[in-house]
Amino acid sequence: MVNGITFSEQLITSANFAHFMYTFLNHANGITKGCEISQSGGIVYIQKGYFLEFGRMVQIIGTEEIQSPDVISGQLYCKVIFEIDLSKTNSTTEFKQGIFKTLTNANKYPEVVQEDLDNDGTIYQMPWCQYVKKVDGISQFRDLREIL
């Protein structure tokens, strides 16, 4: 079967468009506009803007606030990521396939999962920042964003 993606009366799916974007951006991920990142008082702030992750375009409207994990003693190595999870189903009113998360590890910065979404993968995590969280707050904050 042949699928005429960019032909009249044919349907272009999100997977088709993501493949196109990822290919023509030479597999680059990153910020295309805005998305400034900062931290204060145990919260990571990401400002409005646009970014591309594995060919999927995402818009941040307003400011995203990502609470850092609680630390009772010692420290945690934290990495804020945006996770695409294609095993979830979106609706016309809810975006469920993408979310900001904080990955943690007691000994080192956590690794990200980056499956090939163009080849049956379902999870792709793009790093935004990393930091060490202690009882008294965030230290060693480092911006990891790629700017396109």
C-alpha cells in the first residue's frame, strides 16, 4: 500500500509530520522560541515558548512550574526533562503524550530514555536542566537546553 502524504485529498498524520521535521532538522531537538529557564525557592520555571522534540512541536503557554523533590537529609541529583510518551492517548481537550518531569538519583545525574519514536519506540526524554537538591534548596543549577 502507498500513502500519499502531501498530496491533495490525502491525510498527513502527526507521525508523518514528526518524521518530516526530525529528518529535515538533522535529528536536532531544542528550543525554537522563548522557553527561558530559571529556578527559585525550590521551583524550576520555564517561560512561554516553542520547542521541538523528536520532530514533535510543543508550545508552552504561560509559565510552567516544576516543583523540586523534597529532601529530608542528604542530597538528590535531579534532571528536569520533557517526556514524550506515545503509549498515551490525547483527546481534543487534553494533551497526554507530553509532560515535564524531574528524574532523581541519590548518586549521580539520572540517564534519560531516548527510544527511536520513528521505529516503534514510545518514550523520548529531552533534558532541560539539572541540579543538586539538598535540604536547604537547589544548588549547581545547570541549563541543558539546546537552542535551534
